[in-house]
Amino acid sequence: MSHVSVELDDELVEVIRPLNPSLSEAARELMVLELYRRSSVSAGKAAESLHITKPEFLQLAAQCGVPYFSLTVEEWEAERHRSEQL
């Protein structure tokens, strides 16, 4: 495992700290959530990185406003059309 040192303004630290008493854990969580939001890691890999189960990760992501599905309007319409054909 790699370790990275990041400098943060005190104001930002005060915003992040309530998320998790451990600032490093809060930072890890935020980074993993952002990587998942960008589709850079799967939900399973994100959960593994945070040492939680996949359902726990998906619940965390939902609480943080990170959607499980990331579809364009066109993709959503195509899915809706396919489901109506069933």
C-alpha cells in the first residue's frame, strides 16, 4: 500500500473532519467515491478499498449522492423502450 501526504487548508479540514474522525479515512473515502463516480473503479473494488461490503458501499454512495446507474438520456430511453417490449 502506498502512502501519500496532502496539504489541506485548515478550513477544508474542518469541513472533512465531521465525515470521519480519522482525517485519512475520510480522505480515502472521498477519493474512492470520486473514482467510483467517474467509473474508474467498480463498486466491488471500491468496497474492497474501503474494507466494507459491496452493499455497504452502495449505501454509502447513495447517501453521498453518487448514483448506482450512470446513464445518458439516450441510454435511459433505450432501456425504457426495451422494458416496455417485454
